[in-house]
Amino acid sequence: MVAYGNAGAVRSDRGNPEIKLQRMCLVRDQVMDELNRDRVASSQSCNRIIQYTKSTSDYMLPSSWGDREKHEDPYNPQVKDSCCTIS
């Protein structure tokens, strides 16, 4: 029997059985890894995102979280008590 590979090249199915076994074992391992991966329902993921956004304050949205003190805001430039003299 003749089959076409990924690049369209003709290959024979009568190839080396060890190579076939290695490919089958590789595919089996990939399928098993996929099967054993932890799954999270999309509704649960959405609830986690909503909970995170409700509990984590965002300094860029003062309308939602209220004004912050200047020393609490990491995006506010810190003013230092220094003078600049131009000579």
C-alpha cells in the first residue's frame, strides 16, 4: 500500500517495523499526556478571572477603586525634595 507523507512524498507502508513502533509509542505518549492533563471548565476559569479583578486593585482605574495616596501608586512619579540650579 502507498501513502502520502506530510510533504506529499510517496512512502511505502512496508518500512522498518521498529520505526513504526517508535512513532506509535510517541503518539500514544502524546495522547496519554493530553488525557492526563488537568482540565478546568470555562465557567470556572471565568469565575476565577472575575474574582481576581474584583479583589485586585488597579491604580489605572481610579473611578472603580477610588483615589490612592501618592505613595501607594507605583505609576505616580515620585517627587524628590531637590533643587535644580542652572548656571
